Amino acid sequence: MVLYSTLADEGIQSIGVMKFVSYKDKLNGETIITQGTGYYGKNGSKEPISKDFGLGGEISRTEKGTDIYIIGFNRDLIENWTKEITYSLANNFLFSFYTNKLEVIIDNKVKLNYSKMNKIVEEIRNDKKLLRKYEYLPGYYDVLQDEDHKEFNLTGFKEYGIKDGEAILYTSNKGDVNRRVLMTRNAGMKIKDLNRISSIIKFSGIFYAHGKNINGILKQLENPNHNDWSKDRSETPKKDGRFLKDMNRFIKETIKDTYTEKVADEVDAYGVSDFLPEDINSIRLSNKKVKDKCHKKVAIEIEKINTKSKVARVRENNHITGGDDKGVTKGGVGQGDSFGTAYDGRGHRGGSSTGNNFGYGDRPGENGPNDNDDMFIKNRNSQKKITNVKYRCIEVDHQNGMYRLMVKPDKSLSNVRIDLDVIGDSGKKDTVQIIKATYRGKQLNIGYSNVYIQSLLAGSWQPIMIKLNGNTRLKLEVEIYANI
């Protein structure tokens, strides 16, 4: 049994709550199951009474605050019970301590305020069991301790009767980031953790709604457990539903705009060396021509292209004495969370091909893979995970979800399934949705996060263009299953 007695501006209010074990009983000859929770309130209801309990001759409090009486508390059942209460208070009232709105005395011995938070948080960080229970607390504490943390005032909510600056969003990308935002009102008590903001961006945040108007709305939408806000508790659910969505959108967009990595106007052509001759000294990048044994003159130039995709291209120009110049673009090299190099898999001279192999010449073989034919998917049961495959994921245009996947297997593969995952900074995988995939201009079959292709050739880089459902810069991981 727990009794609560609070002295606030409105006066004193008290209520008691007890959880019983439900059991079967008979009432007027009918078998019933007793209620598990009982209340000590006004006329036996959940409504509080307007007086103090005054247990044990205690004098009613004269200062604002709350007294909690636990009836029948068995200390033998809880080892270090003062520590347990301390951790729980730190977890649920961190911002109340930070704003000096709360001070707690436990067992007439332990005085708890914000100056004690560092010791408490460090104990949690260094104890795996405690960290599992209070895993987000260190990240929120690090936001407040970061001298360079950012503060954003809530603006643009006048249609809801909320003035600019009635709430503040505190953010930081330092310390034990948890990718969540602690949501709290004026008193500073934790209401909930706002998540699903980004699995890639490193951040922690605290949203403090301190203004009179926003507090009035959120108080009305708050459930009895004080752990969520819901439009269903509103007299105008549509309007307040929009308000909650707009408030969450403000938080998410502010964090993404602040911590999403910006792309420079110029990028290094990382990985170009993979497609240049080993003896790089034999090539002049200033368009000087070098003769090979076949008397073919070759010039290689790096071309900077200012496009949205920030792609540098490696272009090979074949200059044959007495003939016309023929340019073959050898793919693109871009910059993203994972880097790579690319070319279109076609040679420059004199090849031929039959069957499913592409030619080593100016043109591909006549019977290359039919990417529109999904018959090969039926053989999935015979597929094995392929480990000897080199790949690179190259960002082409992240705002439109465009990436180029370059794949180079050691052995020729058939009935290929390519699985894509997004990797966060913590190393955790998450699914990513593929909208479209093409290979040499032909559309491939796709699953939610899978691409199917009939075959991949050994020893050559093969480009697959992929469009994802999203506009965030991603780091992708690839797994390949196929028949060898």
C-alpha cells in the first residue's frame, strides 16, 4: 500500500493505492473475481481527499512538496533499497534536478540533488545490469553536461495558441548518444522517450515544454500514468492530433538538419586507383599520350563534374592512329558513408563472347543475362552465402535515394540474390526498402530489401543502380547468396 500526500498551489491533496491479489468470491449467490487494485480516496473513489493523512502523529507539511508513505515495506526483500530509489529518481526526474525544482531526502540520510547526478550516472555506466535498466539516462545526462550542446526554441505553433519559445530542445552528439529525446513538461518529470528519429545520426536530446500554453495542452493530453500524450484524451482530437504530430516533426527535422553530415561541393575520386594500371608512373594525367605495344595511344583524364550527385568520372579515350576517337565511360566514383569505384565491365578491344559471358571488347556478348526473367529465383533453396565477393556502395544522389552498387566476385555466380542492410554508427543492422534496381539499363526483380540477378561474372566489377525508399545518407552492407 502506498499513500501520497501533496501540498501544491491549489492546497493539499492525498490518495492511497493498494494492489491486492484477485480471488474468487460470492456476492448474492454469484461468483465474482475481486478487483486487484483498491483506492483510499473521497467516498472510496479515485478522487483524492483534501487533507493530509497525518500518520503516526506527523505534522502536516507547510512547504510545497509530496510525502510518500509505503505501508508494510519489507526492507529484507530489497537489497540496497536506498540505491534503487536513487537510481529511479535520477532516471525519472533528471531535468527536475537540473532546474533545481526537486530535492529529495531518502531515509533521513541521503540528500539527492543535481550535484549528485554525476556519481549516480557513472555507477550506472559501469554496471551492466543497471545500464540495461536505465540505458538512456547517461545519454540525457551527457546532453546537459556538454558545454557545447545546442538549444532550439519551439517556433511556428501560434495556430495552437502557443507562443514562440514556450519549449526548448536541447541536443548533443557527444557522450553516450542514445538516439532519443527525453520528453518533459514544466515540472521536469520524464514523460516518455521519443524514438524512431534516425538510426544513423548520432545524437541525444531533451525536449522541455515549460510555457503556460503548451503545458496546458500537454497536461490535458497526458494519461494517468504520466508516461504518454494522446489525442484521444482531448475534446478536440483532430486539432490536438495535428499538434502532437507537428511537435514531433519539429524535433525530428531539427535534429536531422543539425546533425546530418553535409556534403562538400568537391569530393576526392576515392578508389580510382583500382581501375588504373599498376604502373601509375607510366601515365601522364596531363593528356600526354603513351604508346603501348600495339601502338595504341591512350590518354586518361580525371573530369570534375559539378552535379547534384557529386560524381567524378574516369573517362578513357582510345586514340588509334588514323581512326576516330571513341570514348568509353568507365562508371562513376562518388562519396558517401561507404566509398567505392566503378566501371561498366566492358573492355576496350578485340574481344568476343558466347553464352552467358559478356565480351571483352567494345560490346557485350550476345547472350548476356536476362534481368527481366525471374525464373532463376525458383532455385533459392540451392543458394549459398558467398563470402569471396568485393563490393562497394557508392552514393549517387542520396536525396533521391540513388546508389550504385559495384560487385566483383572471385567466381562466376548464378541465381544471385543480393541482400541490403543499413548499418548505424553503433554497428546495428536495420532493413532498407528497395524501390527499383537496374543492371546495364535493364530492370531487375526486387524484394523488400533484396535484388535478384541471373548471373555475375568472375573478376570484373559489375554496376547495379539502386533506388531506395528514403532521402537520408546511408551506410549500406551487402550479403550475396548464389549458386557457384
